[in-house]
Amino acid sequence: MKLTVTLLALVLQVFSLENGLMRTPPMGWLAWERYRCNINCKEDPDNCISEQLFMNMADRLVEDGWRDLGYTYINIDDCWMMPERDEDGILVADPERFPHGIKYLADYVHSRGLKLGIYEDLGNKTCMGYPGSTLDKVVLDAQTFASWEVDMLKLDGCYSSPEDRAQGYPSMSKALNATGRPIAYSCSWPAYDGGLPPEVNYTLLMDICNLWRNYDDIQDSWQSVLTIVDWFTKHQEVLQPMAGPGHWNDPDMLLIGNYGLSFEQAKSQMALWTIFAAPLFMSTDLRTMSAQNMDILQNKLMIEINQDPLGVQGRRILKTQDAIEVYVRPLSRKASAIVFFSRRTDMPYRYHTTLRSLSFTDSLLYEAQDVYTENIISGLTADTNFTVVINPSGVVMWYLYPISGLENPLASKTFLRL
Ligand SMILES: *[C@@H]1O[C@H](CO)[C@@H](O)[C@H](O)[C@H]1NC(C)=O
Ligand SMILES: *[C@@H]1O[C@H](CO)[C@@H](O)[C@H](O)[C@H]1NC(C)=O
Ligand SMILES: *[C@@H]1O[C@H](CO)[C@@H](O)[C@H](O)[C@H]1NC(C)=O
Ligand SMILES: *[C@@H]1O[C@H](CO)[C@@H](O)[C@H](O)[C@H]1NC(C)=O
């Protein structure tokens, strides 16, 4: 089964967008979930959408070790613009909140080894009512973003018709390419057309976008995380094969560091997003993050799994009557990531199983590293009985690798943090 998935991914890769970007899921920071359309700089100067906010977060990404772990994108969302284009039809950043303009911000983040993302909307207006990229403005806007040396564009879909989207999303892809500047392209298109075939043509999306939002916006609650996880899992047969190097499903931002998730739930979101080979965009105040949340987001083995070069998205492989779910993601070097997820609300649950019941049928000797506790579980064969203790709304996550019959994938590496 694992082999089939891998081959399929390789075959599909042939059709993917050829801008060479995002061979692994992008990582960084995106303003929307935490900062929304807060333009009230008078009362809330530290948290309003302004160049100051992005410069502060860029500084944190560099100085607190995020950049060196791979969190390199710093992305603007809605509400950065003036309410009107200028007399030449060009988009203008709000001069009070972005007094130096977007090019200055791009230079600032580039000088710190980061990349800048910007936001537009393929429609009459952005979701919050700022000037949209109507079809006649697509080429001009692509050129404007390139002239500012932006590195990524999120193109939203409010105030557009299905026909506008069918024409506009491919046009913007072409227009970005024509600028000659590599600009990663995030398409909200599928989320506006129900996220599924036949309305959504994922073959086409792979051809024109680096990532796409399949489903609803995430909100700051565990319920929102569960709704997203359940939708992605319900449709995994359709969605899983679409992900691969250069083209990713995007279940939306990480909530970790905000208000809606417990510690267990924060660990669960991180683990599940990693199984989904999802982009890791934080949307939180990096200036005030707790050490606990930082540990989750900066877990080196977790990031290594998320960024696995095979780029194969995982799947839920089973769900028990006791509300335990098991997810598996195939990784390079014959390794796998396994997430044991509890949907229970009572107490830590002792889940007894074997690798064979999780579809590992080889006659190999395996070892696992618990991604959060760093404990090593050795001497596992397909038929070894083992028990994991999973907290309510929590996970246990394993990095599983064969240690006989194959070269030890860990032998050449020293990321075991022991
Ligand atoms: C534009 O597309 C061509 C063909 O797919 C590709 O070779 C090239 O690298 C692209 N350029 C940019 C800047 O994305
Ligand atoms: C966008 O604006 C045009 C011109 O006013 C209008 O015809 C069209 O219906 C609008 N589209 C949407 C989706 O609101
Ligand atoms: C989806 O898009 C691809 C690539 O553009 C195209 O070849 C295919 O015919 C489309 N499929 C459908 C069902 O429209
Ligand atoms: C694992 O547990 C099952 C059921 O409890 C038992 O039948 C089996 O012998 C055990 N296997 C090993 C290798 O201990």
C-alpha cells in the first residue's frame, strides 16, 4: 500500500507547477487568524495590521530560532491596502500603517533571510472590502507584486463568480510566471467551490498553484480543528494523492499560542498537520509565546517529518469504537510517522495494538521514537503487542523506522535529542 502511494505521487508530480518552489510544505507566519483586519492602530498600536507588526514578527522569527528551523515566510493577509487604487490603477499600501511601502518591508525581511508573502483577492473586493484583482487587473497586480520583490501571493476568492475563478486563478499563475520572479502561489479557489470534484479540478490546481485552501477558514477553537480534520479525513481518498513536492493541500493556519487550544490539543494540531503534509503557518503573537508552545512548534523531529522530501501526505488508517484514531504518513528511508489520536473526553486511554494491525506487515525489526517525549521504543516486530497511553483530545506520535534488513536511517543523523 505504501509503495502504491509513493508511485502515484511520483507520477502526479509530472504535472505540477514548474516554478521550482515549495518542494516541501512551506513554513512561516501569516497574520490572519490572530490579527484579522485590526486596523485600529490608535488604540492597539502593537497589534494592528502595520509594517511595525510584520517587522516585529520578522525579528522574532530570526532571533528566536524560527527561521533556522525552516519558518521563513512572513505573510501579510487582508487589510494592507488603501481603499482605492491610484490613478494608474496600481494597488497602494495604506500610508499610515505602511509608511515605507511594501518594497521596504520586502527588503527588510530579505535582509534577515526571510521571505515576504502578500494577499489579494480574485474578485470585485477582498473579503474585507479592499480593491480586488478583477480579471482586467490580474497582470498589473502580478507585476506590482514582482516589482516589490514579494515572494508569495495568497489569492483569496471573495466577491468572485465561479466563472471569474475558472479564468482568474490560471491567469494569475501565468501572470506571476511572466514576471520572471519566482513567486509562490496559494490559491483559495477550491474552498470557494466546495473543495471536491467535479466542481474542483485538482489536476489543474497542481498545474497552477503551489498550495490551495480546500476548506473553511480555521477559527480559534478546538471544534474548528476537529471540523477541519474530519473533513480532510472524510475526503482523504480524493485529497491525499493531490499533495506532493510543489503542490500541497492547506488545512489552514496553526492556532498554537492563541486562546482556543489546550496543551494536549495544541500538540494534536501540530501532529495532525504534520501527518497531512500541511503548510505550517503560525498565526500568533511570537512576542509573548510560552515555552511550552514554543517546544511544540520548534520540535525538530516533528519539523523533519513535516518536511520529509518524499512529500507524501498521510491518511487515517483506522478508527476504533473506543474513539481512537490512527494516522500513518509514509516517509523517506522506509520510515513512517504514526499518530495515535484520542477523541475521548474521559481519561488517558490505554490503547493496545500491534504494528501488523496498523498495516506494517514486513518481517523487519523496528524501532520508534516518541516525537514529543523522545523515548525510544525498540524491539518492535509486526506482532509485538504494545500499549500507548493517549490523553483526552491528545496524541501519541511515533517516528517509526526499520533497524534490520535495511540501513538504519538514523545512523547517519544525530537529530535524536537525547
Ligand atoms: C515559468 O514557467 C516555466 C515553464 O513551466 C518554468 O520553466 C519557469 O521556471 C517559470 N518561471 C517562473 C519565474 O516561475
Ligand atoms: C462584480 O462587479 C461587476 C460589475 O459591477 C458585477 O457585474 C458582478 O456581478 C460582480 N461580481 C460579483 C461576484 O459580485
Ligand atoms: C482538469 O484539468 C486538466 C488539466 O488542465 C484537464 O486536462 C482535465 O480535462 C480537467 N478535467 C476535467 C474533469 O475538467
Ligand atoms: C499479543 O496479545 C495477544 C492477545 O492478547 C496474544 O494472543 C498474543 O500471544 C500476544 N503476542 C505476543 C507476541 O506476546
